[in-house]
Amino acid sequence: MGQTLTGLLTSVRAIAGRPGTQTRARPGDGPDPGLLAALRHCGDHLAALAASGPLTDARRTRLIASIGALTTACSTPGADAFDALLRTGQQALDSGGDAGARLALALADEATALRARSKGAWRLRGNALDALGRSEEAITAYERHLALQQNTAAARDIERRIATLRAAGDRIDEALALVADGNGGADGAGAGAVRLSRRLPAAEARVAFTELVRLRTTERGAADPAVRRLAALYAEHRRLSDRDLMADPLLGGAEPIGVPGLRRFLAGRTVCLVADTPHTAEQEQRPGSSLAALIEGYDLVVRCDAVRHAAPTARTDLHAVTLRGDSPWKGPRWDRRATARLVFGDPLPHWRLALRSRLVPGAQDRIGDATLRRPLHDPALLAEAADTDGPASTAYTVLRLLDFLGTPARVDLIGFEGPAALPPREREWIGARTGATDDTAVRITLR
């Protein structure tokens, strides 16, 4: 890959020149100056990739191949390289990270300059700005796309995204008005509010909003009605900001559910978390087993992570998995049938990619959305500081989430002893909330 990347970079520089090269008038049938500018952006990105070391990411490999196709189109007399330009921009966006989004935006800028009435170019520009957190600019680009889009069905995703971005901005506006009504912007919270704006990049707006809530809570107390409303606006803003960009066909028809949907899914039901141990699996499969009958009596059966011992047909109503190690996360696809699946992980772009690459169409009816991806540390949920000892076990994360939601009629743990025992800190939390134990079934009842 190193030689291929170096050779491609040489070809790009030969056609488009190096950074700082003046854009030349189009000679005869040569590439349009806008395409040459786009190639120079690609060359800069390739140079950065070459300097970053060996490439093992398939997404970047696909981007490099797309740049190669664009280079070929630009060097072929009479060829229309515009479609190759848009494909390269999309591959840059799919490669993830701010660098990929910046390249996509640069290519989209050249594309809209080349063809101002290209709906694909404006959509690419909107997606790139959206990925960079520049919501108001993204809305403008999306609206240009919609003005050119004649397909009503194809426009719905963009219309939903515009509505989501505007709703997130409206929460900021309401928060600013709430603070202004409370004190005219004269104290510390007012100063924090001045830094908050719907035109801030998403990451900066999130920090400013967090600081505003912290200051206001310190000054007025959490029980103050205005503070409670401000906290609710903050939670709504976070959920809107984390929502997937648009309906994703790669979710295989599964229905995304957030906190309200999961709360309804659990409401009034008895729940058991079953440890994946050889003993428990053997008992579940044994005809007439009392443990199998016990598990079958629950409304919802929860299993966690890679289920290695339970039979493939063992009932699983909710499957939860934590993405661990360095991102992007790779691993086997989640093909165990489950009514609902929760996937815990951060950061958001890599979490999305893991879902798209590892979900199996038809293996789940519901999939937890981005608002459920980090329940322990999300300020809108449990808001705990990250543990220096490493990420919590998936079972513990599920238990804390169920306890926070508060809608199950009962929550039991089955088989969490011996090798399946949770870490001491997690056992301590469970012990403080244990209502009953059943040694025969190795059951711990939390509710």
C-alpha cells in the first residue's frame, strides 16, 4: 500500500501541482481548474496519510482507490470527472474523522462551483458541514439540495435532518431566553450564556451548554424550576445532536429506539440478566431443568457481549454489547436473534460505523440509537465520571441503565458467580440494592 499511495500522490502532483500552485486556465481539453483544485486537496490528504504510517483501515483504502479513479478521469481527455469527484467526496466523508470531513467539504465546494445546480454536490456539502458540527451552514446547503430535488421520497431524509438541526438550535435559543428572563444576563450564568449560540460548531456549543447548566445549577440549585427546565433543554439538545444523520438502510429495517422507546419497552416487565457460563448454558438446555423453567418465566431475557456458551436458539429478548479496545472496532457480526439490541461505545462516528458493519439485517427488531450509546457518562442520563480502572462491564452498564429508567417491574441476575462474577466495585453497587438471593437458582433480585 505504501508504494501504491506514493505512486498515486506522484500522479496527483504531476496533474494538479503542489500546494500553492496557481490555478491555470483550462488548456484545450485539459481538466477544469476546479477539478485541478480538487485534486490538490486530495494530494494534501494523501500526503498526510502517507506521513501517518501504514494504512490498515479499509475505509481509507477505499478513499485512496476513489482518489485514484478521480485522477484517472482528470487525466483522460474528454472524460467527465464530475461523478468521480462526488464519489471521492462521499468516500472522504465515510472515512471518518475531521480530516475526512474537511476533505469532503473542500471537494463539495469545488463541485458546487463547477455545477451550481447539482443536487448531489449540495447534499455532499450539507453532509460534510453536518459532520463538522456547522449546523446552520449545513441547513443552508441542505435547503439548496431540496430546491433542486424533484424526488419527494428522496427528500424526506434531508427534511428530517433539517428539522432535527433546527430543533437542536431552538433548544439553545430557549435556554438563552430562559437565562435572560431570570437575570438579564448580569451574573456568571449570563456570561456563560453569552458564549452559547446556535451558530457555534456542535462540539463548542455542547461545552458552552454544559458550562451554562453547571453555573446555573450552582447558583440556583437543582430544585429551581428554571434550572430544571434548563437541564431538560440541555438533555433534549444532546439527544438531538447525537441523533443519526438520517435513516440508515444499513440498519436492516431495525427500528431505532432512544430513551423513551426503551423505557416503554421495559415498562412493567420482569427482566433477567443471564450470565454466559458453561454451567448456566448446560442447565438451560437440559430438558426439565428448573433453571430453564425459571428463565422462561421472565418477560425479558438479557444476554451480554459475545454469547459463546448458550445455544444459538437460546431466547434473547435484549442483547447488549460494549465496543472495547481501540477504534474503529472490528469483530464478528451480531447475528444472534434478539428483539432489541443495545450497543455501547464512544466516539460517535466510530460507533455508527460499528453498527453499519456488524449489524445483521433481520437479527433484531429494534436497535438502541446514539442517545443510549454511553449511559453511564452521558450528562443527560447517569452523568458519571469515566472510571480510571477501565470501562464498566456490559452487565453493570445494563443494570445501571435499567435502574435509572425505573420502569421494569423486577430485575434479576442469574449465574453471575465464580468466573462470571462482576468486579468488586460493581458487586458493591449490586449488594447495596439486592432485595433477595436464591442460592438454588443462583439468582440475585434487584427489584
